Amino acid sequence: MGRIVIALGGNALQENPKDTSAEAQLKTCRNTAKFIVDIVESGNEIIIAHGNGPQVGQIVSTYEAAAQQDKSIPIMPFPECGAMSQGYIGYHLQQAIRDELRVRNIKKEVATIITQVKVSQDDPGFLNPSKPVGSFFSKEEAEMLEKEKNYVMKNDANRGFRRVVPSPMPLEVAEEKVIKTLVEAGHIVITVGGGGIPVIEEHNILKGVPAVIDKDFASEKIAEILEADMLLILTAVDKVAINYGKEDEKWLDEMTVSQGEEYIKQGHFAPGSMLPKIKAALAFVKSKDSRVAIISSLNKAKAALDGNEGTRII
Ligand code: ADP
Ligand code: MG
């Protein structure tokens, strides 16, 4: 029993990537809530973080398409799209978890915090924007957006041009005191959705920036801030593997920090998917002696907490 930050991967929100409807997302969230409330029922305090890739992409693309059709519709800035995705996903998760708590007669409340995460203007990520967001554009449209909107556009695997944004590291969570207060009062908080809305602080003023903070790194940050005992990263695989997808693939029950660092050097973890999870897990475990991280799937989460599933990073 303890305080656990649960980082939900994309598959916990959208089961079928082809069905991006709100109905499908709510249905998936209702299923996800069952596994989450199992963890609450065993006496743990939980904080939920989640991704937003497909959802923020959908919001950005919809505004872009509307603006192309009707010039009077303004393009929605990226930080605002991130805020909308936090609200949209948070709404589904908080409703689903609330209802599941009620079904089981657990007297707990759940709420989403629109979360801003401070990043540094000097983050090296700003020098090399690489995370594609939104729709595909023609070369001519891309050039116009670069001129008029200051976007950085890149040819995405010859499928067309897409806007790319930087991926800076999270430094601080602007709402950390509010989150702490709610957690300490026994409430379930959904926070740092999509890694949080990236903001830069200048002379005490926060300004949203077009960027994407990796949700695995933001989850690690909030876990440290809340002095959690565990970071539980739930994704599409039950365990972490070395030689993933190869003939000599080996699924790991346990991984020490030094093994993890060695495996990173040997290139076992794909950048952009498993690598940030491993880095987040290692950072959390290194931050204090008693801290543990587990990487597993939603279905196996309970078994992973009991030590019978998942990869435990120690
Ligand atoms: P999420 O939405 O949970 O962040 P990602 O797709 O970003 O999901 O990352 C999870 C994926 O990482 C898995 O589905 C798997 O295909 C991939 N992956 C890459 N390297 C490994 C590895 N070494 N062991 C296990 N899975 C890996
Ligand atoms: Mg991911």
C-alpha cells in the first residue's frame, strides 16, 4: 500500500486507434476505470497521468481543416489545443472513475486539474523541433505556414509536410500545491495530461509554448513532487524486453538501475516509445532509496503490484 502515480498509455484511452469517436473513448475509459479502482480498492492512494497524442492531434487537425475552409475561423494555438485535450480526456476519466467508485461504494472523489508544466527557454529541445503534430500539408501550404505562422514544417516520411514542435524536459508543475492538497485530502487527481501544457515563466508571468512534454517524463516529475512510493507506467506491453522483437527476445521481471543504464547504451529501447519510460523509471528509482517503478499493462496492473507481473525497476 502506498502512493502511486499511474501513467496511462494511449491504449488505456483509445482501444481501437481507428475509432477516434468520443463514444469509443468513453467506453475505453470505463473499462480502464475498473483496473484503476482495483488499485484504489487495495488501499493505495493514486494520482493519474496520461498521454494525449491522438486527441491533441485530432483537435489541431480539426481547427486546421476548419480554418482552411473558412478564413474567418482562427487557427487554435497549440497550448490551447493541449488544454482542450486535458479537459476532454480528464472529463472521460473522471466520470468513469467516479462511477466505478460509486458502484463499489468507495467514498472518494476524483477531479482533473488543467496542469501547466514549466520548461526552460534554453532547453536543447527548442533547437531541434522533431515531434510531428496535426495534419499533413502540401509543400506550398507548408511554406505559407512557415512564413505566416512561424511554424517549423518538416517532410514526414514523404507523406507530406507536417508541423513539428520541440519536446523539452519538465522542470516544475505550476499547480503542484493544489495537486498536493487534493491528494493529501484523499482525493484522486488526474494531472499532467499529455505531459502538461508547456509554459515558460518570465518575470513571474507564464506563457504557453507550442511544444510537447513527454508524458512519461512529466509523470516522473509529479511522482517526485508528490513523494510517491511508486511510478506505475501502464502501456501496451505486459513487460519490458531486451532484444525486443528479435529471435532472442527476453522479457524482464526485474531490472536494476545499472542494468537499465547498460541496456539503454546497448539500444534495447525504442526512442519515442519504450526509451522515455525506462528513463523516467530510472530517474524515479534513483531519486530516493525506497522508490520503485513498474512498467506493465492495464490488465496486469494489479498482478504487477502483487509482484507477479510486469517489469519492476529497482
Ligand atoms: P504509450 O502510449 O503507452 O506511451 P508507446 O507506443 O509510446 O505507448 O510505447 C509502448 C511500446 O513500446 C510498446 O507497445 C512496444 O511496442 C514498444 N517497445 C519498444 N521497445 C520495447 C522494449 N524493449 N520492450 C517492450 N516494448 C518495447
Ligand atoms: Mg508513448
